[in-house]
Amino acid sequence: MFSKIYIEEEARNHPRAAQILKRYADKEIISCNHYGEIFNKKNQNFRLQKQNPALIIALKKGAKVLEAPEGFGIGSLQNYYFSHMLNCLYDCRYCFLQGMYNSAYYIWFINYEDFYEEIESLDKTPGAKYFFSGYDCDSMALESLTSFGQEFIPFFQKLKNSYLELRTKSVNVAMLKKMTPSDNIITAFSFTPDEISKNIEHKVAPVRSRIKALANISAAGWPVGLRLDPLIYQENYQELYSDLIKGIFENISLDKLHSVSVGPLRFPKKMHEKIYKLYPKEEFLSKDLEQRGKLISYKEEIEIEMQAFIMKQLENYTDKNKVFSCANF
């Protein structure tokens, strides 16, 4: 799973750190004062680290919960995100994390109780709130390491005004099957069509496996979400996305469908330059893209056409009020 473990000295005495260090006693353990000493160093080889990542155990300081970017939401006026980890187990070529961070190492913030405190404080204010946990990582891919779902789901189940979205590409849903379903916990699966996923979503479970996992937890009573984000263009995209959407809706429990979001492929210009340098042979990172303002995205006519087509397809299966159009940034 990882090559070695770095740990902040201040985090050593935390119970979660003690458990992990005992569990992985065979790993090389390296102390540091702050995770930034390792994670933020310049001239790191992201691709090399991705092949053999290390784990950094740290304490999250400062604000733990942040307002979500504009356009990032599924109906509520109050949207927040928080990250118990930075970086992802998977290796999707479009992932913005590789354009944001210098390092591919995983950072795990183990001070969950401090996150609880900020979330609970926001929950006490009026109005429904959504908290998104899969912004800087995959919510469930490293559940066996972090026990994130096992700890945060019971916490959110006690809140009055708050919803938790577990954004994931993982099929690791066994934990959910052992717990009592709750209407304020949404497991949202990200999808691209199978042909596209095989080419650019490396290390991710096959689409059919993700659909099966989605079907299993919806049948078990959990609300689920579909995230067609980002939309990836190729000439036969209409056929590919039609088959994907049909395959999903033929298998899930519709009464447990919480929401569907559709988002375009967009990168800030500097981020796109950094990602393109990592994968100069990846055609989809250059073909049919253009700069519009400060963003790199598909040509406007392609983006509009794709969005309209996908939205029309979704109308065949679900109510319009469950479908949201979201921007990446």
C-alpha cells in the first residue's frame, strides 16, 4: 500500500497513530516536525512517487472545514468540504490533485475529533448543509487504513441539519452493509464510460464492478449519487454515455437515488500545463481543448453539446430536480 511512513512528532502519541505504527511495524518510520517538510518540497517526481507512495501521518491545523467552490453542490445553499486525506490511491489522468501538489504521497490527518468540532458548530446554525469528503482524496478507497467511514458516518447520523457525501470510485462497500442506513449519508460514485475509464482511470475498479457496488448499497437502503464528472469527449461519446447511463439505471434502486451531477472537464491554465508535462502523450489532454478566460476546457460548442446530450439522456430515467450541473472549479 505504501513504501514507508513519515509521522509528525506531535502526532506520535495520538491513539490512531499508535494503532497504525503497531500495525505496520515492519515499515520504515521517519519523524518530521511538519508534513510540509516532506510534502511541499520542490523538484519531486510525482510519477515516480505515484508508483511507490509513502504515507504521512499528520495533524490538521487551522480551519478543518471550508466553503465549497462556487458551483460545487447538489441543491443546498450551504456547501462545505473537508479532507481527512490528501491524494488518492487511484491514478486518473485528469485528476487535478497531480496539478495541485508537488508530491504523490498520501497525507492522513488523524485528528478526527477536531473535524467533528467544526462540523458540529456549523450544524447548529439554521438550514440544511452538505459536507463533501471526497474533494482532495477518495472517501472510501483507503477505508481499511483510515476507518474514515466507520467513524464519520455514526457522527453525522447524530446531526440534525447536515448531510455527508462520500465521493468514491471504490467498490469497498462492505463497511456500509454492516451499518444502519441513514438518509443523510450519500455515497456518490464517479463514472466515465467503460471504454474511457480503461484508458485514463488507472487502478480504478471496472465500471461494471462499481455499478454492482452501487446497486448493492442502494438495495441495502443507502441513498446513492451518480457523478458524471468530468465529462470526457470522444467522437462516439453519445453511444458510450448512453450505454453507461442505461447500465446504471437498470441496476440501482431508483427510490434511493439522491442526486445526479454532471460536470465539464476544466483546468486552471497553470494546472493544465503541469498535468500535460506529466503526460505529453495523452491525446485527450490536448485534443479539442482551448483556453477560455483562465481555464482550459473543451471547445465551447463541444461542452454545450455534451452537457445537453447527457442531461437529455438522464431525463429518460429520473426527475429533473435530482439532476445538477456542476463546474469543476
